[in-house]
Amino acid sequence: MKTSDTAAPAGAAEASDTDAPRIVEPTPHLLMATAQTLPEQVNALARARAFAEPLIASEFMETGENTLAHADAVAAILKKIGGSETMQAATYLVHASVHLNKPQEVIAKAFGENFATLAIETVKLMRVQQQARGGRTSQQVDDIATQNENVRKMLLGFSRDLRVVLLRLASRLQTLRYYAAEKKPIAPSIAREGLNVFAPLANRLGIWQIKWELEDLSFRFLEPETYREVARLLDEKRVEREAYMEQMRARLEGDLRAHSISATVQGRPKHIYSIVKKMRGKSLNFDQLFDIRAMRVVVPTIKDCYAALSWVHQQFTPLEKEFDDYIARPKPNGYQSLHTVVRDETGRTIEIQIRTQAMHDHAEHGVAAHWAYKEAGTKGYAGVSAASEYDAKIAVLRQLLAWGSDLAATNHRGLFEDRIYVLTPDAAVIELPQGATAVDFAYSVHTSLGHRCRGARVDGVMVPLNTALQNGQTVEINTAKEDRPSRDWLNADLGYLVSNRAKAKVRAWFNAQATHETVARGRESVEKLLQREGKTAIKLEDLATQLGFKSADALFEVVGKDEFSLRNIEAVLRPSEETAEPEEFTMVRKARGTDSPKGGVLVVGIDSLMTQLAKCCKPAPPDSIRGFVTRGKGVSVHRADCSNFREISSRNPERVIDVDWGIPKTTDKVGAVYPVDVAVEAADRQGLLRDISEVFAREKTNVIGVQTQSVKGTAWMTFTVEVSDSGRLNKVLGIVAGVAGVRSARRR
């Protein structure tokens, strides 16, 4: 089984895309060996290795390197540069986690949340980069767009847990070491990443020990002929040069001690890539380089640094243009030292660096020597006196941002052209579009924070809310208790918002407020109507469903917008005899020669008794009908299946009588017609009403009334048509249902 480190941009070991790892739970003895000991206690490293060994000892990475051997080597690199035991132990847990069903839970239980977080964040970043790699297998890493996106993902991944940086750097270094030791060819894209991405990252964090080795190994694979030529030139006079350097070292150390300066002097090894870079940058031949011969002087104090410099310049001839005081003016990554180049009595040049032991530690190990998470306590970093872990973390984050900016500047475009990275007060990195303001920042952190934003501090200074933020700034938001964004924020001329996401959130808040007010207005109208009708006991949700709405709020919204008449609600609330209005009446009388158990049958169409067709159901022949004797308005004729009829007849069954349709008189020139309501539901569109009306016209169906309403793209239409036969109406409705956009057409 294999895992991959060869193609991952950050170089840490990771699971192969093609060969899924076996998923297991750690055996009971493994958990017992670890769970009873707190992660802060001793032997955490040994316990982590024992935990991982059964899972990874027999697996191999895509490079061909044994996974356990890789983890051992990475832990050794971290130890050498001063990485904490937590980071070393996490190396094993990263590889083991891909074999666990619930890695966060299992590792936290066995080692503590600190280890679990570090391992899981590393794995997350590996997977993100693994996916990116899978999408660009045919591209080179120095493709600008690809590299910028890769750097962006790395930057955000590192920011979630800064210790991940060292794990990734150490893992990539070990991968390059393995290829070099095995003399195996390496993908050029991996070597380019080592040289162009990871070595600059190590430089920004001040980890020179890793920087030089990443550069030399990557360059060795990219330009093997040039590498061998420079190595040969260095080797030609190595014996002579080493003898001279030892003589000079002893002289410097002895003379400085004689002048009461406690100095340790060492020869400084030169790295092939730095030699080639200087030759190309200054157009020099190998013999013209000043710093092939280089010494490093380490003294106790800054005062001793300048005293040693003074003595060196007295004893040798300094080259003024080659002097740099990085103590007075540290490099952006915190590097401090005095650099000078001098000539000896024979005219040979030698470079001398003078620094304190603390400066030397930082130069060698950088961020690892001043790590925010290091158990030894808080220390300064990158020229910043860190009064707290937070200060140290901020300093490291700003170096990460500077690294991304350096790469963007090298590409002349890209990473910071359209986005910036700023920090929260908790030292989390927030990605924003270029030109974003504190209001954009607030909405990016949390919607509620944006709604409550009232002011902002940038790097501790109060600024207007429409101030454009810059890369690396720390932003703190002052808030009110109440959610209430300002409408001014949506005014593009005022420049409060740049992010489309933030603008959408502000608009959504105001839209929700408008909807809330509309619903409240509609609710008030409906509740007042229910009070007038004495129907306050009715359930609002049931009323909305009866009217065809999904919820009561949907009903309130259309009522509040005046898109739905309260008369429609009245028609549902009132029984037919109460809502009936004067209309055409037909006189009926008892049919001659007919008897019934109830004392006779009323026949519609015979002029004896006053009848009216109920408006709630609008019956028409040959519907089955029933009659209800009203008070003072004759007989109300309903369809037998009318819901209103069922309600009133259950309360007053004695007033129900049988009715039937009369036989039309043969002498009538024009047959009787009856008004019928037709309900149509359709997707709202232009020309819909016209198309449906044309169907009724073609089918010679007279339309005497239309009511329409449209809610959220759906049109509800009620047509009142005149028919002589409801059977004929069914055919017309079938044609209406075929009109484009119509979902249903039915008789009410």
C-alpha cells in the first residue's frame, strides 16, 4: 500500500488517490498505552510512534520510501530545527490518521485535542492540494494561475494552525533527500515547487537551515549539469581553501579573545545554488566571487558585534560597497547580523558575518526558535518583541502573507491583484477582495457581526468604515446590540462594500424586514376580518390551506401587498345564505301530478316559488342539486357536494328540501344558461390571460367575470362563464388545461 508525498505541493505524506488505505481502529492495547497519559506529559513522541507503527510500518509512499521511515526522518528534521515534541509526534499521527474511521475523535482521546487538531489540519491541507494536483497533472507548477491558486490554498491552510508550516516544509525536504540518496529521477514540477515556493517560505520564516538545503536539492534536479560544474569548481581547490580557512579562523578567534572579545569563529559553508544565483545576478565568474571563503563570528552581545567589526576592519582592508548592517536594519523576516567583505595581505577576499548567539539561533532555525506554540514560553520573532503568544502568532502570520506577496511580485501579477488577507483579533486569516472595507470584513467573519457593525479599529487605530483595508492588517469590529445595517452601505458611491457576498447579505436583511412588515400588515387585516365575522376560533393555517396557500404567512404576505382581496376570505367564512347577494330569481311551484313523502318536490324552472342558485357552488344542469329554505330569500339551490350546503344542512336539517332541474320549454328560443366558476392555476407569463380567453371564445363559452392574482411566479385565475350544460364545460376545461403554462383547470 502506498501513500503520496511526491506530488503534494506542500510535501507532507498523504494518502494515495488510487490506492485507498485500509481503515482500522487502533487496537485496545494502543489506546490503553496512550489514553491514560496527558499529552503534555513526557514520552508523547514515543507514544505517538508506537500508536502509528502498526498502521504504517509496512506501507510505502509513491516515492518508494517506507512511510514509517519518512515519518522518522521528518521528526528528526523538526527536532534539529527546534520544533516542539508536539510537532514531532504529529508527524506520525498525520500518517496514522488516514487509517482511522474517526481520526479526530480517536487521536483526541488518545493524545489530546492539541495533537488531534495539528494532525487533522495537516491532513486537510494535504487533501486540498491533492485535489488541486489531480486537476493539473499536465501543467507545470510555475504556471502563474496554478501557482497562485496553490499558494492561496496553502496560505489559508497554514493560517488555521501555524505548526502545519513546519510539518510541510520538513516533509518536503525529506522527500527531496530521499530522491537524492536513491539517485532516482524526480518530477520537474516537484523540484520547481521546492525552489520557487517552499524555499522562499522557509526564507520568510527565517529557517535558513531548511532554505539552503531545499534550494540546493531542487537545483540539483533542475540543472544537474550546472550543479555538477559548480561542485567541481568548489572541489578543485578545496584542500588549499580549507587550510587557508582554518588558519584564518584560528587567527580571528585568537586575536579577538586577546582583545577581550569572547568570540567563536567558524568557517561558513557555501551553498551551490546561492553561488550560481550570485554569479548570474551580478554577471560574475566563479573566480570573481567574494564569498567563496566565508567566516562566521559569534559573540555574546551586540556591543561585542561592533567591537569585533572594528577590529576586523583595522586588521584587513574592507570593501565598503560590500558592508551591510542588518542589526540596525533587520531583514523583513527578522534576520540580524553584520556582513562585511575584506581583503587580506595577499589580496584574497573573505566574507565575515558577525552576530550574537541569539541572532545565530534565529538565523538557523527562524520561526522554530521563536514559535508561538512552543512550550518554553513566548519569545520575540521577526524583530517584534512578543509580549504574548498572540503577538508571536501575528508576527508569523504576517511573514506568511509577505511570502505570498513575494511570490506574486515575482510573477508580476496574480495572488494579491484581486484579493487581500487580513487578520482577526484572534489571529485568523480572512480572505477578502481587493479594496474591501471593515464592513466587508465583518460580514466575512459572521453575518450577525456585519449587521451589528458600527465602527472599526485597524492595527489598533479607529478608521472610517469605508476605509480600504491593506494586506496583513489586523481588524477589530465595534458592534451594537441590535442587528441593523445601514442603507448607505448599499450606495456604491460611498464605498462601504466591495464584496458581492456582503452586499447580498445587506439586501437580504432589508428584504426580510420589508417582508416581515408586509406579513404583519396582512396578519392584522385578516385578524380584524375574523373578529368582525366572529370567527376568531378558526385556525389561521387551516384558513390559508383552504384558500390554496402553503402557509398562513404566505396568505398574510399577499393580503399585505393588496394582491389578495379580503372578499375571497369572506366567501369562505360565510355560509351561502349569509353572503348571498340579490341576483336573478326564478319562480318555481309544485309540480302537478307529483307526490313525495316530504309533501312535494320543487322543480327549478316552474314559476311558483322564488329560488336562487347558490353563489358558493354555482350549480348547472345536470349537476345533482339540493335545496335549502332561507329566511326571506326563498330556496337556495346548491350542488349536492357543496361544502357550504353540508355545513348549513347539518345545523338545520329540517330546512332541506328536494329539488330537480325542470324540463326546458320547447317554445324557448334561447336555452337557459347558468353562471359557473372555473379555477385555473398556471405559471405566470405574458399573454397567459389572452390565450385562455381565446379558448373560451373559440368554444363559444361566454365569460362574464375574471379575477386574477399572481404570487411568486404562479397565477391563480377564476373565470365566471355561462353554460347550459356542465358536461359541455368539462370538454372546454380539457382544452384550457392544454394551454402553455397551465397546471390545472377545474370547476370550483
